[in-house]
Amino acid sequence: MLQTVNVAILVVPGTALSAVYGLIDLFQSANRILGELQSTPDITFSVSRWQLDEEQVISMDPGVVPPALVIVPPILDGQAYLEPQPIIGAQLATWHRQGVVISSACAGAFFLAQAGLLEGRRATTHWQLESAFRCAYPTIELDTDALLITDPDLVTAGGVMSWMDLGLHLIGRYVPPTVVQALGRFLLVDTGVRQQSYYRSFIPVLDHNDRDILHVQHHIHRAYDQPLNITQMAAMAALTERTLIRRFIKATQLRPAEYLQQQRVHKAREKLENTATTIERIAWQVGYEDVSAFRRMFQKKTGLTPSQYRERFARYRKEVPGKKHKSPDR
């Protein structure tokens, strides 16, 4: 007997329409591949759009039945996710009480949080929205390194394009892995496990109006490859070490040592992406005398070893011909 899985895409103000139509294409492609791999498929996906109309009523495509899966796509226009959305929240909560699987991509997680669905749960959203999410929902355990966090009834995905990872995961709940793999090959997308930390950039807070801390930040940006400790930073700002740490955290949300590590890893990423310099020399160039310590820190911050990161993102795949560089003594 053919089972129909009804998928509802909730179109909210500012929704990325590329994600809406991309998800429709994704599920339809899954149907086609199921038909190719199975002589008589036992499952099919039916996708519909539900949206908040001008009269603040959630309407749906004609002839649609209640969904089994709901997806809240990314938001690219405006900041509706920061505004009260009681109708959307109530609808999501109602669906959830009825046993519907609720999921989101990127800023869509804000709607799930507003509906009260993420309390006591671990969730993710786009890494650039981390501060806004933590401010609005401080009791929710947020992990913006993760690209996808899954529970049987709730799924949150991280970046703008994570709707693809989310869709593949939801499809994979109903079909064999061979179907998902075939779908990935057809679409030329990676069906392997990824993390948002692979793509996360270091974007420091600079508009905090604390001139002493900004002075220290600017020095770190210039001299990240030099030895720099908390005593030196405090002297630079004419502050006690304790005061420096307190004000630095208030201004940047990072401890001074963490900020320095972030800057070093950021520069290491650039070098791994854009040069053929050896990993050992890059470690030295960004301020690490111990290559092992550099490798550990890099993997902690990015989720990949330096070699794995270069393999995935580098423009250069091979070492420059000639002798390998040796890190000079310092």
C-alpha cells in the first residue's frame, strides 16, 4: 500500500523563496528516484505551502490534508523572526501536539523557540544569529557549530542553505540510504555529515564604544603572530588584568585569550584556503611554536583538522614544487 507523507512548508514574512521551491524540487526528485529504484514504491512525498496571509490567517494550497512534516525555511528579507508571531507560534504548537514533526532552517529556529517547542532542547540556527537568539531565548541550549540537530519530533538546521541538509535528513527518515545517496549524486550535493563550524567566520564585535578594549583588539589583529599574554594586554590598555578581562568579555563576549585564538585560527583558515604553504609553517606564521597545539586548537574551533580543512576548501591542492619550508627557530 502506498504511503503518502504530507510535507508542509510554512511561508512566513521574508521567507527565502529559493528554499521553498528548492525543497519542493528536492522532495519531487526523491519521488522520481524512488520510482526509478523501486518497481512499486511504497512511499511518496506530497509537498504543500502554508502561509500567513494579509488577514493574519494561515492558509494552504487547495485540497491539502494535514501534514506529517512541517518545515520553516530561512528568512532572507526583514527580521520577522525577531517580532512576535502569535498566530505562527500557535499553529506550530498545535501541529506539534498533534504529533507532527516540526523543523526549521536558519532563522526559522526563532519561530520554533517562540512557540515554546525548544525549551529543554538543544537547537541550532545560523551562527551569525547566535547573539540575537541567546538574547531572546537564554534558557535554550544553542549549538551554532552544529549544522543539524535532530530529535524524533523536532529538527533544527543551521545556515541559509541548510534547508538542503534538512530536506535530505527528513527524506532519509522514510527511505533507504541508497535513495538518499542517489539523490545526492543526482543533485551533486554532499550527503555526508557536516558541521556549521566548517564555515563559521570570526566576525569580532567592534562597535562596543570601549576605546581601551578596541585598542587591544586592534593590536591583536596586527600582532596575532607574536607572543601576547594577559599582562601585556592589560598594560597596553592601562588597566588591571582583572578589569581588562571583565571589560573585554563585556565588549566582545570573549575572553582575551579566546579572542586571540579566534584571530589566529581565522588567519590560518585564510592561509590554508589561499596558499600552498605547509601546515607546519602556517602554524608558525599564526603564532604557534608547537604544531601539535595548533592542530588541536584548529580542530576544536573548526571541527576539521588543518589537512581536512585544506582538502575541503583550498584553492591549492598541492605543495609548491621544491623543498618544504621549515619553521625557523624563534
